Amino acid sequence: MAENTPVEPAAEHLTGIGLLRIDHVGIAVADLDEAIDFYRRTFGMRCVHVETNDEQGVREAMLAVGPTAEGGCVQLLAPLTPESTIARFLDRNGPGVQQVAYTVADVDVAGAALRERGLRLLYDSPRRGTGGSRINFVHPKDAGGVLVELVQPAEEH
């Protein structure tokens, strides 16, 4: 953006998607424990959640950037099997950024709005994500080469 270019207000044509903020940046790693240790020692990040997601074929960790997780997280993703999506990503690209995720108010509404705009989503309906969230992905070929994840956080009781 040029120095004299005014900052745009929220774009009217995006109404209906319900983007709230950047949720996390997903990073593919070969060894989750080693990666957690690296991010703790090197960047001072705090691990706030670890889980195994058999459906996605990963063991994952969320690391808070800043004093709270509300500032966004780094998600570390390690493959459970050589056939998992993350294992294939690592084989093709090596470790590194695998996705950018946005928090949305309602993943069904966001997905429908994006489909109306001609974008493909990877799943017909949302799946379970980290911590019981509901997720879907925009195909990277429809998003400038970036795998975009839509995250609707789990409802707190």
C-alpha cells in the first residue's frame, strides 16, 4: 500500500462472511514436541493447548502470541501417519507455513457466502477442529495460493 493511500473502511461487499480476526497461522512440523520447545525458547510463546485430531491426522499445539491467546496463535501441526495431509505437505514443501486461519462468527454462513462468490471449500459441511471448533477450508487455488481456514470457536458453557 502506498504511503499516501488512505486506509479503507470495512468493505461493504464482504458483508455476510463474518470475519472477526486472524485466529492462527498453521505451521507444519515433523516433530511437535521439538517444535513446541523451539517456539518457547526462541520466541517466548506459551503453549496453551495440545491435542490429537485423528480425523485430521495430526497432533497439534496452539501457542499464544503475547500474554493471551486472543492476540492470535501459532498452530503447530505434526503428522500422525505418513498418509496424512500434513505428512504430504511436509514431503512436498518441508516444514513451514501451511495455512492462515480466520475466526468467523458462523462457519456455515461464511462458507455459503464464499461459495456464492465462486470459491470452493474443501468440505461439503464443517468438520471438528481444535478444541471442538467448527472448521472449513477455502481451496488454495481460489485464495491466491493460500490455504485459508475458517474457524468458528466452540461455544463455551
